[in-house]
Amino acid sequence: MTPDLLSALLGIVPDAPPPLAPEVHERVQLGDVVREKVSYAVEPGERVAAWLFLPKGGRPPRPAVLCHHAHALQYHVGKDGPAGLGGSYDAPSALELARRGYVTLAPDALCFNERQDPSRRLKASAYEKFETGWRIAAGMTLQGKYVWDARRALDYLESRPEVDGDRLGMVGHSLGGQQTLFTSAADGRIRAAVSSCGFSSLEALRRDRLNFVFSLFVPGLARHGGMGAVLGLVAPRPFFVAAKTEDSLFPLDGIEATVAAGRAAYAAAGAADRLEVFYEAGEHAFSETMRAAAYAWLDRWLGA
């Protein structure tokens, strides 16, 4: 697997992004941090809404972390989950990391919260299927769209004067963990990342008939090393895998196989110590214990 091959499989097609044309829509004081609601352009005629958190005090520029939300069929939640504003499934990573000294950004992914079907014709789950299907027919993928939009989120973070563009990270749980893996593989600006309960091997998912996130369907990925090859592309940059040992969505043996392939790539790059795995007993979740270990990992490599 090479970065160019991954881009080809994902079908990342925009040749040049439009100007960000950023806007700040509201600004709220939350004690030790400030929360802004912002928006920016990802493609011509398409804007994304996001929550931005800015720590108070200290001396900018600061490291920044892109915080991708989970799925859980909670299409109405999206960016509100990492912001601590709603949802029963996601961890408030954007708020928590801001209180540790990071600038954080939590945008809506396509199909979630403010990015549900603009025509109002399709219910949320049907819209996700629609976006998956027509993109594949056009030689693109929903996963590629998610990566493109995440890269535009990094562009936005780089545009903020409060941010040190040489210290960008990413964190996500579940769907967010999947997006953290793919985006880290595709964009070298991510210097350290955390994926919580975000992947297993394609072979394990097929065996167990797990069909819960349509963006996982990337044509040809299984023929080119699957998720392990994607993880290998992140090397030698620091990557933290947080996983539950009884996760019914991501089988443990598939997680282990993916990590083993990643370890081989990290060892070949002379960076074996930069791939960390934290297993915890239990079902699919980004627990407080897991988050504490993950945030310490980001502190180690990004230095908030």
C-alpha cells in the first residue's frame, strides 16, 4: 500500500479546495475555555459547521486536535458529542482536551446533525446509504469524502492564529476512530493520533457479518492489505489504539491482526515505540480510563 494507492481507492477527487471563507457564528465563555461555533467551506457550495474550543491563558500558538464524532445511529448528534453538548455515546474529547491546553475542533461529518439530507426527502440512515451508493457509482467513496472533509478541518485549524500547525493531532471514537485511522494514513500533517474502538480487520467483519458503517466499504481495499495496510501508512508517526476486548462491533482477533500488520510497518520504519495499544475489558466505549491514557499519549507527542 502507498499513499497514492490509498487515495485512488478512496476516490478523493477534488483537484483544488475552495477558499475556506471561515465564519464565527457564536462565542461562549465556559470558564477556562471559550467555545466558538464556526463554519468553513469544504467544496464549492458546501460548508461545514463545527465547534471550536480555545483554552484561556497560556501563550499561543498551541497544539490542536481534530476531534471526530461517533456514529451509533445518533445522526442528530454529530459534532455535539465531542463538544459535550449531547448524545449518550460519544466522549466529550473536544471539551476535555481543550481543558488540557489544546485548541480543538469538532465538525459534523456528512449525514450527521447539520449535514443531514438537505432536501429533507430521506431519513438519516437512508441518506447515509444514498451517499455511499452514488459515490461508489461515480468512482468515489463516502470514506474518501470523510477524509477530504477532515483534511479541510486541518486546513481550518492551520488558519487559526492560536494554532501551532506543526503540532496537529486527531482523536475519535467508533466512527471517529475509523476516520482517525484513514485520515492519519492520508495526511502527514497529523503528528499524533488516537483511535478508540475504530477498526477491526475486513476479514473479521465479513466473517461475523458486521454491517454497521457504510463508509467502511472501500472498493479494492481488501485486495491491497485491508486495514492493516492503512495503519502501516501512518508509520512512523505516533498512533494510539484504544480497544475493548469484548467489542461486539470490532472483533478482538481482527483488531490484533490489524495491529500486527501495523507493528511490522512501524518496526521497519525504526519506530516500534510509536504504535501503542491499550486494551480494556468490556464492550464498545471510550472509557474514562482509556481517555486518560490516550490524552497522556497526545501530551507526550504534541506537548500541550
